[in-house]
Amino acid sequence: MFIIKWGDNMDKKHKIILMILGIALGYAAGFGGGKLLRYLFPDKKASFLIIGLIIVLVLFFSIAIHEMGHFIGFKYNKIPVRMLNIYILSLIFDGSKWNLKFNHNGGNVGGIVVPNLKPVNSHKEFKENQKANARAILGGPIASLLLVILGNFLLAKDGYIAVIGLSLIGINVTTLLTCFIKTENVYADFPAYKAYKEDDFFVALMLYQYAAFAVDYKDVIENNGYLRDLLLEGLLPRINNRQLDLFTVSCVTTFIEGYLAGIIDEMPKDIRNYIDYYYNNYEFILEEAGQEANKQLLLYISYFYKKEGNLDKAVDIYDNFTLKLPKTEISHYWKTQSEQLILGKDNSDYLLNKHNIKPNSNYNIFKKLEGFYYYDLIINQKF
């Protein structure tokens, strides 16, 4: 599934809805399971252990095939692939060969395909990337649909073969339904396909952020000036309207990150005004939209103020926000980073060790890619 995710993005309401849905599905499965087994196994007892094993294996197989569909979609549309991640396994291209690596992803069930991007230097190249990525996204749903068709053929058989068929249908129909999910923080395959086709700002943000995962990430990041200009063009009306959606917040964070790392020489005036607005209202903003992306933006604003010589505001954020964060791996990194960047404490031994760099929850997925650490390694030795 193609998902844009920033950490803790599910609110209490959605968790309750999913819990109720899970209970209902569980009840329906239990109620109908007995009748179904008597139909599939009329003359003998079925092994619940074998059936359970079949369902688990079909689940893993189905998600793997869905991600392979994305992989083939990228390849078919001539987009090089950097990483194919499925569960705890990552197939990573290093520029000359593919390497299979164990990648503990924090317990996430699923996968992702990461393109190996090049700099975008013109409108023509941008539009080519836009169309190719949109088409590539459809590879996953197409693969899931083919598994549903396969399941229908197997369902006509008897016994455990029919169980495999039924599992393929149930799991992949569910997968196809989830491909329609769209929230402020999550774009599944079909909404992402629509956004890639129609929203230049969305496309520019995705291409610009994914540049950090390329094999030649330094060259791609430093030579993506066209995308930066396109991003700024799309960002200006959003920040002038004081929007606080995920993409606006994420884009502002990206600009501050580039400024802190020296990739961007001068922070545009409109972004500076948005930074001041965000700082002056951060308590209200975090109360209304306290997602990880919102918190990380405030953290980077404190670093921005420190670099600009406004220590009072930087320390205010540190005292009243950073220090009060609950204890997690990410907040520990943020606090350690803030101690050095704002208070001047020497934590360089810790901060320059890639194993300790956890700027957001995406590190679970992208930590095997060198470019994921690029900005932080510069920022952590910059001040």
C-alpha cells in the first residue's frame, strides 16, 4: 500500500471505530465459520491449526504480492527502485547490486517501495515523473485484484484448497477496500493516484522528500533547485492562509531542515512569517493537531530561532515543549539534540552515531538507507 504516514496519526475516534469494526468482523467470522467448515469438510473434521496457518500465510503472501505489484509498476514505468520492504525484510539497491537485509520495522505489518530518484530540472521532467509515479501506484491494487480472481478459482475446490481460495478473496478484497482510505495523514493507493495526477504541490513534495533515499542522495538533494522553487510556489498560498494540514506542516519543516543544513541559503520571508505565527500559537495548534509532524515542526522552529540569534524563543520552546514530551525513543533523541543545538551541551558522540538518530517514526522503515541521516548528521555538527 502507498501510504504517507507521520507517526501517531490515528486519533481516538478512529481507534474506537476500528475496534468496533474488528469486534463485528470477529463475531461474523465466528458465527459463520462453523457453517462454512461443515460445508467445506462434510465428511471429516477440519484442523483449526492448519486453517489458522493457511490464513496467516495467505495474509503475508497477499501483502508481499501487493508490494511486488508496486515494484513491477515502478519498473514498468521506467522508475528505478531503491528499496522494496516487506515486513522485516528489505531488498536494497546500492547502485550496482541488490542486497537483502533484515529490517526490524517496529512491528508494522506491510511494506513499501521506495523509488531511486534523480534531480528534476525542468517542467518536462517533472511532468514525466508525475505521470510515471501515478501509473506505478496502480500496480499494487492490480496485483490484489488478480489474487481475488485466483481465490475464486480455488474456492471451487474442496477442503483446504477452498480455504486458501476463501482467504485470498477475503484478505485481498479487504486490501482493495483499504486502497480507498484517505484522511489528513494517510493517503492509500487510489487517493495517492488521484493526487499524483492532479496536485503538483503533492507531487513536488513527495519527489523532494524521497530524494533523500536515492543512491546518490547528496547530488539529488543539492541539485533539486527546480523542485524547491515549485514547492515554494505551491506552499505560499497555504502558509499565507495559515493552513495546518500535514502537507503544509511537512513542507515548512522540510524548508527549515534545508536551511539548518545549509542546503537553502536564505529562508523566504513568507515562511519566516508562518514560523512566527506557528510559534505564537503553538499551544493551541498542538492541542488541536498534536500529531508527530506538528511537534517536529515546532522542534525545528526552536533550532531556527537559535540559528537566527533569538535564544529566548528557542529556550521557551525547549522549556515548555521539548522537556515535557513523554518518554519515547524519538523524544529522547529530540531532547538530546536540543540540549546541544539550543543549550550548547556537547552531545556530539551520541548525535553523530547513526544508530541514535531517530528524528521521526519513519526511521523504522528508512533506517537502512544512508540518506535518511543526511540532514541530521549535518545539523548535529552545525552549531
